[in-house]
Amino acid sequence: MSQARVRALQNGINIGLRFCITKRVIRITELVEMHIPDGLMDPVIALTGWIEFLVVAAVALFLVRTRVKDKDLPRIAVLSAGVFVAQMLNFPIGGGTTGHLVGGALMAIMVGPVVAILGMTVILLIQGLMFGDGGMTAFGLNAVNMAVIAPLTGWGVYTLIKPIVSRKDEKPFGPGTAIAVAAGAWASVFLAAAACAAELVVSYAISGGTYGIAATVSVPAMLGYHTVIAVGEAIITAGVLAYVWSISPGVFAREPVATTKAEGLRGILHLKTTQATIAVLIAFALALPLYFIYSAEGADGLEKTMSDAEVEEGGAVFSSPFSYGENYFAALFAGILGFVVTALAALGLLRILQGVKAAD
């Protein structure tokens, strides 16, 4: 191929969006939508993100003690772990760009926004510390965007829209509820992306271009990519909630649901949390090949924005002990490991908070 042809391909326009052909191989470890890496944000903005997150997290830790019952803890832990593995599965949106479920709206609608903030925080911590998803210096910003803005926006839009679009005689998950769920999920991703774009712009402005990305690139790119990615979020969230409420409408009800108890292994297998765990891991194992077929060589919304701005990812300040792997079995192992660690971490945190409540 001639050099002119190569340059033409590298500068090509596809579906109205510019993208670069690079020599870097995209691996599953890099497909992390909206996770800000180390070295991209101005230190002042990164520190501000940490402060904002710690304030919100402190309030959430205080409020959650009175909002969660003991019987709900295993299910919340499994839900958090389920969102972790769901975030590993990217879907293509065209032009070499991919997206994945954020899950903030899903968690907030199922267990409430306060619990969702803590659940999403645990997910982001496991991703950052164990698998290197998102820089630890930028963890505060990542948490503000995905563990605070996304759940609160998703829950808020859902709560506001549902009474308007639902009928009084509607089923537990009728068309009105589905519309409200989808709208909340879409808004959660779009506003989180808008916040990320704003952080990039401010970092660029106050650092004189040393950090961040110029507004002329970051705003249209982040909002453009995530407008489409948010549609996938809306479809997945509505589909998951419709399925959950159809097979087990009382799973997240405030009042206990009568169940028939069994003993031994049979009793364990009859537990809703055990069944949910098995179902999530089977679904993950079956969906993972589709990721490698359709999305493994794509780049997420933030990566595409960085590529458009010709900004390279800096070196991580913390070396993670694991990766998501570059083949099916390595990724499957990473998913199962992440699922178990996330579930245990979420359960442990909630148990500690319950113990503090009992001591008070």
C-alpha cells in the first residue's frame, strides 16, 4: 500500500466522526468507558474530585445505616458484582467506538440512590485497585461521575417521569415504567459524560493545555459518543429490570416475601441470591465471546475522545496485580474473580455499617 493511501486512511472520515488508526493493540484491559486515567486531569481538578467524592461518600455512609435491612445485604452484594461483570462487556456503536453498561441507574432504581452510590464506589475501587481501570489519582472524579452523578440522575429522572407516563392500572413493569427506566438510564450516562467533558475542559483551561482536552474536541466528542452509548444503557437497564420484576417482583420489596425453606445444599441452591449469582455468571460466560467477536478492537467513548485530541494515556501511578486478559478464558477468570471480590467487599462494607448501627 502506498504512503499516500496510508495517510488517506489515517485521516479518513467515517460516519461524520474522525478516528485514528494507531499501532496500539486494543485489549480488554483498555475498554473502560469514561474511566479517567492517571495524568489526564490537572492535579487541582483531580484533588477537587477527591474532596467532592469523600463528602458525598461520608453522607451516604451515614444514611445507608438506616435504609438497608439485613435480608437485603446479600442481594445488594450480588447486584454490585453483577454490574462489575456487565461493565466488562462492551458493545459496538459504530465508527470503531464501543460502550458498556455503567449501571448507576440500574442500581439506584433497584436498591435506592444511597445504596447505589456505595455499590458503584465498591465497583470502581475493585476495578482501579485490582485491574487498573481508571487512575487512582483520578478516582475521585471517576467516582463523582459514575458513582454519584449517574445513580442520582438515573433515580431522579425515573422518579420524576414515572408518575407522568404510567397509568394507575398499569402492571408493576408496564410501558410507562419501562419508559421512565429507559429515560433515567439514558440521562444517567449522558450527564455523567457531560461532567467528564467539563472536567476535561477545565483541566485544559487552567493548565494552559498541559492537561485535559480542549472544549472544541472534548465536548462534541464526549457528548456525541455517549448520546449513542446511553441508548444501549437504556435498553439494557429496561430489559434487566423487566426480567427481574417478571420472575421475582418481591426481590427488592420492603416487606419480606414468604418462601419455602429447605436444608443443606438444596436449601442453598434455592436461595434467590444463589440463583441470581449462577444466572449472572452463566450469562457473562455466554456473552463474553460476543465481546471478542464484535467489540474487542474498538475504543470506548473517552478513548475515542483522547484519540480525536491526539492525547496519549499517561503511565499509571499504581500497578494493578491483575488484568482482564486477552483471551476468553483469561477474561472469564477475571470476571469471576472480580465478581466474587466485589460481592464480598460490598457485603463486608454493609455488614460493618449494620454493626455500627447496632452499636449506636
